[in-house]
Amino acid sequence: MLKRTICVGLILGGALQAATVEQLLSGVKHHYQERMDRLSLEESERALGMVQAQFWPKIRVFGSVTHYNSPTNLRPATPTENAKFGPPPAGNGSGDFPFSTDIERIGATVSMPIFVAELFTLVEKARAMRQSVQAKKRLNLLKDQAIVLGANANLRYLEEMEAALLSKAKTLRSTEKIVGAKVKAGRASASALYKVQERLDSIRIALDNIAIQKENLRVLVESLSGVELRRSAPMRKKGRIEEREFLALQPLKARAQADRLEAEAQKEKLYPSLHLQGDINRGYGDSYFSGRRVQRDYGGIGLTVSAPLLDMPQIRSMQKARVHAMKSAIEVEKTATELRAKAKGMRRQVRVLEHSMSLHRRNIANEKKLLSIAHKSYDEGRMTLEEYLRYVDALYDAKAQLYKTQALWWQTLAQLAFLYGNDFERIVR
């Protein structure tokens, strides 16, 4: 009774620790790659903000102290001041003209683009880049989720292979006892026992290889989701795959749009631009004529139109950007063609695998019946040991083919859902 209780407790404990598909998918959503992609998206937002900030005025303040080797005006003299210029009367306090050899200035400057064609295009380019990063973020998420689901399906395949091998080993151990008894009784040669033991050793080696493969898959799942798998998570298909635009095309299309806009912006650098510029400052100094402290305010505001008449480096940059945009457009078309062919092949493969699984299940049922008949024939001496072991191997091989096909079906299904950008939470449970 105590032994049974302990076994039940261990089974329940293992079941409680087993991860679910929902935990695996959620783990990928909150793991390192997703966090890095969120920061990349935030970077693209900041890049867009930097371009938009170029429309804002730039205001700077300054202060300076300058010594001149001859009297210099604090600001250009007005006409009335020019009329007064001349030697000051002796003993007269006049002559506080704005000229000094040491001038201190404080002030501010302002500049602002009124019309710069390339800035509007650069804003659209930054938005396209943000869209590309956002699409890449979703692409990376679904890609890692597809890998995790495929690894989980492979882990389930290895667990079922392990169970099938253990079942085969159990059958062979029973056969080993029977053969051993026959060898002791002199009704069978010792080589018959060696043949059974050889198969048992092969199973032990296969189990060791499976243990290594299972550990590699657990490492892969944990590295992508942060979830430590003790056993594979059970999976069931609950929704159909919706055929949408290929997910991998979305970041490429946005990137191609950004490259096209970059070529447009390079061309617009040759267009005329209009800027607003202004400044105001106050100058201080000791008047050269009277020696008394004087100050003057000076400022101005104006519009500046500028346009390059000849700028060969910029023309070459425009041509290079145009060629790069053409390459990006061709890359989108090439990828779309490849994805269409890949998706078509995967859809066919899913249908073939589903048909194969039904055949494998029927084959397993037949092999079980044949093994039962073979066991009885061997006990009655109507079949040799080699023939009986072939039936044991045939049942195991049939199970292995089914489990392998199931794992491949899940991997293909996950890849197909990833190609079309389907949410795995809707398809798998």
C-alpha cells in the first residue's frame, strides 16, 4: 500500500511540474529576444522623433569676451550716430560712441526650417523603418515560438520512442528468460541467448542516445522560453491555419519602402530650401572716446533661400540610393516567390503526413496481432527465434515511424503557421 502511494505521489508530482503549451508560448513572449525587440522598437520611435525634431526651432544663447587691436563698434552705428562722429569737445562728457577695444557680448540665436523638402520624406522613411522593426519583432516572436513547438514535438517523439524501446526491452527480457530456460534444458544453443542479449544491449545504447537528444532539446527550449521542461508539453490542434500575407514579407516591404524614400530624400537635397534665421545680442565695452561704460543692443531676423548649383557627390549619392532601392524591391519579389513555393509544398506535406499517420496506426494494429501470433508459434516450436525477433522489431519500427511522422507533422504545421503569421495560441493548445 505504501509503495503504491509513493508511486501515485511521484506521478502526480511529475504532472504538476510538466509545462503546458501556453506556458511555453508565454515564456517566449517574455524572454530575452522579445525584450531586445521591444528596445529596438523604442529605438525606432526615438529615431522618428529625432527627424520630427528638425522641424522645431533651434535656440542658442551665448556669451563672449573679445579684444581687438583697434576700436571696434559694439554694433553698426546708426545714421544719427554717424553725424555726431568727430573729436569730442575738451572737458565735455559727450562722445560715448559704441566703439571699444574690449567687447563683451551676450545674446541668443534662433534658426528654423520653413521649407526643406527632404525633411518631410525623411519623416516618412523613419515611419517605414519603425514599421519594419515592428514587423521584425513579431517575426522573431513567432519564429522562436515555432522553434519551441517543434522542439517540444521532437521531445514528445523521443519520449514515445523511449517508451516503445522500453516495451520492446520488456518483451525481450521475457524472451530471454524463456531462451535461458531452454538453454539450461539443452533444447536451445547458447547462441540463441546471445542474440537476445545483443538486442537488449542495442536498446540500452539507443536509450542513451535518446537521453542525449532529449537534453539538447530541453536546452533549446529553455534558451528560447526560459521554461525548464521535465517532460514534453501535450499538444493538440484546436484551430485551422489562416492563409494571410507572408509574415516574412512585412519587414522586407517596409524596409524597401524606407530605401525608396531614402532615394527620394537624396534627390530632394538638390532642391531649394528656405530657413528662418535670427539673432539678438547686447554688447558691452568702455567707449574709446570717453572711456565710460557703454552698451548697445543689436538684432535681426530674416529668411534665407539656398540651393546647390552643382554638387557632384550628392548626385552620386542620389544615384547610389536609387540603385539600392531597386535591389530592395527585387529582394521583396524574390522572397515572395520563394515563400509561395515553400508554403505550397508545406500544405501538400501536411496532407501527406496526415494520410501517413492513419496508415501507420493501422500498421501498428496489424503488427501487434502478428506479434501475438508469432509469440504463440514460437512457444509451440513452429517458429525460430530469429523469425520471432523480426516480428518484435517490426512492431517497434512501426511505432517509430508513427512517432517520427507525428513530430514532422507538428514541425511542418508550426512552420506553415509561422509563414502566414498566425498566432499559435489560436492554433495549438
